[in-house]
Amino acid sequence: MRGLSNIDLPVVVRNLETNMNRFTIYGMRDVDVEITFVTEEELREAVRSGREFYISALERGITIYSEV
């Protein structure tokens, strides 16, 4: 990790490709961008299980694009 700050970017998809890299980190200047791909069902289960990363993203995050 390069910087002290990071951006967490959960990306919710309908289906994951079998060979898709689900977790990726990119360095942008002094900020690390962590991209996590998750299906809609995995997101629901993560929230039911109390996983703070996803709960926080839903409560305080900003939707960049949505077809809903």
C-alpha cells in the first residue's frame, strides 16, 4: 500500500465470469483504489452476516451507476 488513504469501490454485478479477478488494487498518486466485485446475492448475504465493509458502502457510499 502506497498511501495512507484509500478508496474502496465495491462493484455489484449480476454474474461473475469464472476467470474474473474479484479483487484488484490500483495505485493512483498517493491513493490506493481497492476494487471488489460481488454478485447481488453475495452482497445480500454479506449484509445479513453483518460485514461492515458492505454495510458501510450501502449506508455512506455513492452510487456511480445503476440500472435499478
